[in-house]
Amino acid sequence: MTLILTLGNSEQIIQISDRRQIFNGQLKDYQSGKATMLICANARMAYGYTGLAKHGSFNTQEWLNKALYDCGPPSYNLLDILERLKVRASRDFAQHPVLKKVPGAKKRLSILFSGYLYHHAPPLAAYALLTNYQDFKSGQDLDEAWDQFSIVRWSESRPSDSEPIIIQRVGTGYAMTESDITMLRKMLAEKKSAQTIVDKAVAFIHEMADRPAAEETIGKQLHSVIIPRDSGKVVKSAYHSSVNKYEFYVPDGVTLISDDRKSLPTGAKKEVKSKAKPLTVKKVGRNDPCPCGSGKKFKHCCR
């Protein structure tokens, strides 16, 4: 089922998605990513998906961006857009000429949106999950897709005695342990810099991908999107590859602020021209000093 991981605190929301995808029921690595930005009248959200990516001529990333673009009017606030997307997804997955022939076990899809709502001051951290197979009441992932999609939403409560710590994942979450969650929570509570959090999370996902429990479902080609709480600060994204190469991939984008809607092309790739050799990052051993500079061994700190 691949992986989408959202991490957040009072300063930023970070969403990391791998690039491994399910194509005709088989897991493969493709050069198209799953990281996308949605900007609407009252929110900035990163979104990514896990589950069905391609089947025959159907491409989930292209369908999702087009569906969101169509779901903007007549209003452009996030909740209305997501409700219209839920109806659109339920209809398309039932009626699309390719998908209506696909068995339910191969038609499962979850889309995780995470970011900030800007109709409050300060902005509210929020996420939403659009899914046709994850039952949040029972905590179970069903083997067959439902006929209809559902939405689970969360946002910060105000007033609150504590600052928000957000750790949400969809996909291969069973490879993550309680000690992993404790490590991530500690890092977020300490308000490490966004880049430090991304670097540690990428290293953590790479390590988790090698665990037997992951069953090779987690890819090591990753996208990160950093959304600052402050709407005046720019959204940053990065491509993290476990393979040295002179290229990186730009996340897609959909802007739905008014009738002047925009949708960026999918899978945009840029070449990095350089005569220098690509950097080789040494794998950190369990007994090596932790790269974060804490002075502790890696196995006792950020592993």
C-alpha cells in the first residue's frame, strides 16, 4: 500500500510521500510522483494518495488533479471542494469505463490532505482523508473498496492548553512502531527546524522501508512538501532520491481561489546541470553518532 506521512506542529505541516505505486495490481516505482499542492480561498494543503495509481489507461494522479480542478466552482473553500470531490470520486470509480471492470480489492484508494485553514487567526492545522476502504471507527483497512467514498476531517481545537503535534499516515502504517511515533513526536515537540525534521523523516522512512514488516511496499524515492503556518511564507518542496542522479521532480499544483483556476502539469522533471559527482550519503549505523548532533548513538536518538 505505499506510504503518505504527515508531520506537524505549531510552525509547519510537512507531508512526505513515496513514489512507489500500484499499477494493474502490482507495486512498481515510477517517475511520476504523488505530491501535490492545493491552494484554495481559505486553505493551503499538500495532498498525496496511497492505493490504486494506474490501471490500464486510468491514471490516479491525472484524474485527481482534474477532478479537483473541476470541483472548485461555485465556492472555493476547502470543505465545499472536498465534499464535491467525494461525490465525484464515488461516481467516477463506479462509472469510469476502465475502473468499473476492476475488482474491489484492486480499486482501493485513500487521499490525504494536510495543511492549514486560514479563516482563523492564527491559522488552524488540519487534515482530511478521502477514502473508499479505511474504516476509522473500527480502525480497520478493508480488503474490498466501498461503492462510495467517505471523508474523515480533523482540525485544531481552540482554545487549547497544548500546542498541536500531528502525526498522521496512510498506507503501510503497520511498519511503524510505537517507538517510531515517540521519536517523531519528540522531534516535533522540540520544534526542530523544518529541514531537520524533513531530513530525519526521510532517513527514518528509508530505514522503515527495509523492515520485513514493510514487505517492500514503501519506496525510497520521496517527495516532501513544507507548508508554513504563516500564509506570507512560501511553500517549499524537495525530491529525495536514494539513487544519485542529476534530476529532481516538481510537485503538481492546483489553485482554486476564484474562477481564474490553475492546474500545473503532472510529473514535471528538471535536470540539474553539473560536472560535479552526485553526493553519496553514507548510511548511518545503529552505533554511530546521530546526525542531529545530540551526541547520542543513532539507535538511541533518531532511528
